[in-house]
Amino acid sequence: MGLCRDSTKFLHIKSFIVIAIIFIVHYLIIQFDFEGRELFVNVTLMASISITIYVLIVMIKNYRGAKGMVTAFAFLLISYIFYLFGEVSWFTYESILDLYPYPSIADVGFFFYFVFTGIFLVSIIRCFKTIQWHDIGIITIIVSVIMGFYLTLSLDAQADPEDILFGFIFLISSATVFGISFIALVKFRLMLFGVTWFIIFASMLITTVADIFYYTVENTGVYTYDHVINTMWIVSDAVLVYALLIHRRDV
């Protein structure tokens, strides 16, 4: 038993080191002002999403658990397919059509990414626990705090009201997903796969923080490809992939 715990601890340490290296290397690269930096950021984002999709497909294909679990992770797979659609559309607009893709059809993919991620979280919770009224209250509080923070930053920067409203739609979706992931963490923390859900929650946290920064800087017209949020999105995917790789083992 002690050997098993040591092996698990070593696996966590190795994974943390790999993810830290991904963060440092990617962030340092995008700090250089080189021709094709935009292409590099877009390609690495699409690659990280594609890797996550591949891991999800393999996980679902090899899963031998309850049907509800398979269905839940299928929703997560759909969400990442929409995510990839959004990134590919963004890349097409910007690199091929030479058009700035905000707003654009790419936002359809980003919006449904949040929708199906939320459905995944609700589905996975209902496989083991019930969602009660106080859970909805907690989610509402979390969303309200995040949206208040976003509006304060945007209004202080005197952003265009239409841009604030557009960002509001996506950020409230991101905040809701984060709130549901927090409820999942609380409900699963003492279960066998509690550590896995702490890692999934960490992925959702990184994504939400990045989204807050993105829509704030986008609304104020200061978004650039050297911003740390581009690295945070990739790291969020890396953290999620690690969680997926150990989830089947823990269930």
C-alpha cells in the first residue's frame, strides 16, 4: 500500500513538472517578437485541444464503467469538438481571410464549448450525487462575484458597452462552468476519485481566470499574442488531460 502511494505521489510530481515546463517554454516563446508568433499561438492552441479530444476518444472507447459515466464524458468530448471548431474558425478568419475574428462564427464554437462542458459536469455529478437548491445558490454567488469583477474591470477601463455585453455572454457561461466544477469538487472530494476532481477543478479555474483576463483586455483593445492567457489556455488543457489519464484508474 505504501509503495502504491509513493508511486502515485511520484506520478503527480512528474506531471506537475511537465506542466510547469509547458507553461514556461510556451510563455517564453511568445514573448519573442518574431514573424509568425500569431501562427504559433493558434497552432499550439489547436494542437492542445486536438490532444485533449484524442485522449477523450480513447478514454470513452476503453471505458467499461457505468453508461452514465460514458455519456457524461461524451458531452465533454462534444464540448472540445466545438472548442476546436472555434479555434479553427478563428485561425481561418485571421490567417487565411485576413479578417479580425472578434466577433465571428468562431464564437459559436466557444459558446457551445461552455454549454456542453456544463452539461458534462451536471451529468457526472448526477451519476453519484444529487444537485440541491443550495448548490444552485452557491453557483449563483460564484457567478455573481466573477461577473462583478469583470464589469468593474471593464467599466474602469471605459470599454465600449456593446463589447462589454458581448463579453458578458461568454464570461457568464465560463463562470457558470467554474461554479458547477466547484460543486463537483465539494461533492467528490472524499470519494475515491477526489484527487482527480481536484485536478479537473484546477483546469476549470485556470480557464476561468484566463477568460476573465481575455474578455477584459479584448474589450479595451489591448489583447496581444504575447499575453499570458494564451499559455494559460494550453496549460488548462494539459491539466485536464492529466486528470483524464488518472480518472479511469481511480474509478
